[in-house]
Amino acid sequence: MPGPPGMAMTPDDSSGDCETQSLTASVTDYPREHGRTYHRYHEGLYPYPNDEQELDRLDMQHHLWKQVNQDRLYHAPLRDPKRILDIGTGSGIWPIEMAAEFPDANITGTDLSPVQPTEVPPNVHFLVEDATEDEWLWESNYFDYVRLGNMSGALPSVKDLMKNVMRVLKPGGWFEWHEIDPTPRCDDGTMPPPNEDGFSAYALHDWIEFSEKAAAEVEPTREFTIAPDLARNMASVGFKHIQDNTTKVPMNRWPKDPQLKAWGEWYETNWLDGLSAYSYKPLLALGWSKPEVEVFLVSVRKCISNRHFHTYHNFHVVFGQKPHPSE
């Protein structure tokens, strides 16, 4: 099967490799907007940046999620997997670290931008691919484990992607998804409620609402908040033995518990570093002006950093197994 436009790819059925032989300007000539760069291949599908600033933030976020996951890269009960796929690999840090745990596995990371390092472990390979397309590069029953994460607002259809994962997984193979639920939550009443008639006292309520509207503006089926429904969607496409492990991650350093306080410090930085980049395109698509966006984001940043609001987000790790034909 031919690779995406602008790339020459040769699937190797014996090893599972798809080696990139050439990259052209149709993939690497990144468009620049608002002082940031974005992917060129299937331009506009993913509304967030791909530059060094964003890659640094993604690496920081990766280390935060590892802390939340007790230093684990995965939760599924893997047993000597030979072929692993990481969809939306970003900086490529997850496949690179996974290579040390499974040196005999062939690990492939896919993304819309070839921004990953070139010096990587010999069992790690990166491809430019759009995982939302109907046709993937691999035959059915190919991978032992498929993983992805951090896809809020980036997919036209979560269920369609899951159906493709089901197809390329071997029977008995595992599918795992790591995702934050950006809906702000609070257990002690310190967070002001949303205001349906205007802007809320806690501006992150409004940011979520506008992000949902912007996602639907791009495509009616696109959802911004996907984490709470991942387990249900996995079940609906046929996965079995599904588990949803949920962890509370504080918005800032408000908790007294030292570990939660440390998580909150990292998470606050993660939000503040990424907020502008994750807001410009969506809010401008809703007809806002740049000054309006910046004024609004001042309020959002204040809410994120205000320790009087004891808010948190739920981080979901959801995994399920492709059943054997006999099940």
C-alpha cells in the first residue's frame, strides 16, 4: 500500500517496518500562525502546534503522566509483545522509553509531523500518517499492542479510530488510551459553578465550553471532552476486559499532600505553557479577535493558578483486549 503523499514508504512484511525514504516540502514546510508552526500534512486536522516549544511541553507532560502512573509507561498486562504502535506519538518520547522495556519488540510511532529525533533505538521507527483515514498501512491482525493519548479535540470520530485499532490488533492484543478529562472538578465547594447566562467566575468553565463549540465547528462529530466515554466506546466496538483507571490531578499546588502538590505544580506549568497555543485557532474559528482571546486567557490563567480553588482533573488510563474468535 502506498504511503501518504510526500513520503515514500516501503512496508516490510518480515519485520513490520515502514521506512521513510524521503521527505518533501509538502510535509516539512510547516505553516506559521500566531508565532507558532503547525503540521503541513493534512493541514488543519490537528489544531495545535508542532514546534520546539510544544515538543518541550509534551515531554514535560509525558513525565507528569509517568509520575501519575507510578512511573509506568503502560497498564495493560503485556506479555512479550513483538509489534507495538503508538498513534500520535508527538516528540516520540514514549516509543523511545518503551524500547528499553521491550528491546525485542518493533515499535512504530505515527504522527502528522516528522518532528521526532533521528537517533533512536534500533527497534523504534517513526512514520508520517493520518490515523483518522479509513485505510491504514498495516494488514489486519498485525500488532500486539496499540497505544495513544492526549487526543482531546483532535479526532473527527473516536469510535472510527477504535474500529481501525480493532482491525490491526491481533486477537488477544491490547489497546490502551491515556487521556485527561479537562472538565474542572472540586470536592469541597471552593470552585464557583458555571454560569449559563454569561462568563463564569471560574473562567476555565467557559474555556471548556468554547473549546467544545470550536471542535464542533470544525466537524459536527468532533468532541473535545472524550476521556469519560473511552471505556464505553471501547466496549461498543467490541473490546473486552476493559479497565478504566482514573486518577485525580490537581490544577496547581493547592493540596497539602506532598505528592499531589508536586503533581499540581507540574500540571499548572503544563497548562500555562500550552494555553495560548491550544486557544488561538479554536477561539479565532469562533469569530473572536486576537485581543479578545488574550483578555479572556488572562482570566483563565488566574483561575488555573488560584490556590483558593481546590480544583482537579481526572486522568484516565483505559485499556481493553481484542477478543479471540472463540469469545
